Amino acid sequence: MKPKVHILGTGGSISGVGPHRLDYTLYPDSGKKLTVAQLLERIPEAREIAELSGEDVLQVGSPSIGPAEWLQLLQRIDKTDAGIVITHGTATLEETAYFLHLTVKSPRPVVLTGAMRPPSSVGSDADLNLLDAIRLAASPDAAGRGVLTILNQEIQSARDVTKSNAFRVDTFHSRDFGVLGFVDSDARVLFYRSVTRPHTTATPFDVRGRKDLPRVDIVYSYAGADGTLVDALTERRREWRTEGMVLVGFGGGSFPSAFLDAGKRAVKAGIPVVLATRSWNGRVVATPKKDADGFMACDDLMPQKARILLMLALTVSKERAEIQNMFYTY
């Protein structure tokens, strides 16, 4: 029997329709999207791989996808016993993937894919990326590895992957760690390394049934940054329902002094504050001084993923030491 694969469509470039075959930039403005059924019509070979079903959960660009939509996708995943493929815009694909990586309570494959060129364009990567995603979700070897992404034939872990280029098809990279494997040109699914950090069924983050998540805001520092934005979040935290902050600094955890002082005021006001870096690779290192000031370090997570982990951590605990341990664990 063929394995079952269920496709959840959310829109994005992989379903976009542009005004002509040489359009690579205007298609988001048209509002025209292909349905999951129409995407599958373009790759009839996929039905030789798996027993396919699908539904259009959303039809939006990924900048319009956030916590409410993540919870919606989680609910849909929870209602099927098939391998899952999610078609998604590339702008926030990594964030949706990491949220699901921490919250899906099943070992079955969950695979996100997208495209950098719409299916209406010459040289589109939409068809092959979707076909490879179906191959990956149908593979027994993909089970138990957490949420995966597949674009440009490269299998990557949701925890590590990030978008690196606005237009190139090889935009998704895992920074220090590299790909997990490939869906290669001979159609084989090949894994060369494993995910070692706990995920899915091994996390304490069970948010099934929730209507929303704690609000966590990100504030970037820059040369000469003061504490104005951080203080605004602190002072209006009840009005804006801010429950946590990620402060983004330089290198391994340095900040302008006025910016960091504002962070200290946020901690004293009872807001959990995680320190992250705008550097592409490497960790934020906790120091005795930062510990004494009540800050937490994000380890090596990108700021947008540190935000997701803090949001989920706050559904479990408000204790600083416990939350910090989560950043070292997941």
C-alpha cells in the first residue's frame, strides 16, 4: 500500500500566479493563488508516490501567518494520521516550521516547502519542491526527526533553517550545521545526519486547544541605540499585553549601554527578557553579570525563533531558571 500524505495549503509564492511568464516580483500583488488541487494537477507523478489528499487552510502570503494560524495548522495536523506536507510562503516558513517542531505531538513526518519563483514563471521551483516534499513525507526515514523543510532538494531541520536571500532558489540554509540530507535527483530520500535536540513528542509544549499564545516582542539594537523602544514596551506592557521580550544585540551578547539598561528595567518590571544576536552564526553566551541582571541567553537561536521558544516556554513556566534551561535544551 502507498503511504498516505495530506497536504495543507497556506498560499505563498508556491501557489502564486503572476501577470506573465517573466514575472518574479509582481505576483504577490495579483492576489491570484492556485489551490492544492491545482498544484497537484501540475505533478501527476506524485500520485505514484503516495495516496494523496489535501485542503486549502489559508490562501495568503506568509507575512500574514502568525500565532493564530500556527495554532490552526497544529489543529489540522492533529486530526490526520497521514504524513503532512505544508505549502507555505518563504518569508516566515522557518517560524511556522519551528513552532510545529516544538508542538506537534506525533512522530510522523511533517514537511514544509515553498518556492522562490511562482508556478506561473519560467524556471519555477514550485513543482519540484512540492514533489520532493511529498517524497519526503512518504518516506519512513523521515519519521521521528521532527519538522523538516525541503526546498532546492535540501532537507533541513526546522530548528536550524533560515532564509538567507530574497530571490535565489538556494536561499534556505542551516548556518553552522548544514543540511540533514537530500531528496536527490534519482528521487531517493537520503539522510546523513540526525537532529539531536528534543522536539515534537519530547517537549513539554502542548498547546492543543489554545486560542492564543503569550505575546513576545523583539527589539533590535544598532549603533547608538537607546532604550526608548524597550522602555515603551515595559511601560505599556499591560495595555499591549507584552509577556516577554527578545532583545537583539551584537556578537555573542553585547549591547549599547542605554539599551541594556532599559532591558534591566524590563526585568525589574517582571518581564522575562531573552538576549539574542543579529550575527548569522554563533551563540549568545550567558555571563555572571547578565545572570545577576536577570537576563536569559538564547543559545544559538535566531531572534525570530528565540521569540517562538519564549512564547511556548511561558505556557509552561514563568521561572527564569526553568525557561533558561529550555533554551539550552530545545
